[in-house]
Amino acid sequence: MNARLPADLAAAVSLGGEMGRRFAEYDWDAHPLGSPSGWSSAMRAAVQPAVRSRGRGRLSGELSG
């Protein structure tokens, strides 16, 4: 797991399945958002449900391609 994750995101990642693993392994320094350690608490709170979810996502409408 990425040791640079803030405690709240690290906890969410530990509860998540594949998405949590992918989030932790992602090179956030290379992303325009930057490292999660620099994200606001509101941004981290918005991301946590998706990261800790073990359920499958579903796209519909225009997003499904």
C-alpha cells in the first residue's frame, strides 16, 4: 500500500477490494490532481466511498459507450 496516503484514505483502501488496491498502487504524483496527501478533506471524503466499495460499478446511458 502507498505509505503516503493520508490516514483516512489508507483506512478506506484497506476496506476496499480491487478498487482500493488500484487506488493505492496508482502513481498519483503523475496525475494532474497530484498526491492524495495534498487533497482537501472534502476531496478525500468524496473519494472514500468508491475506494472502499467491494461492489461492482455500472455505467449507463452515454457513459456506457
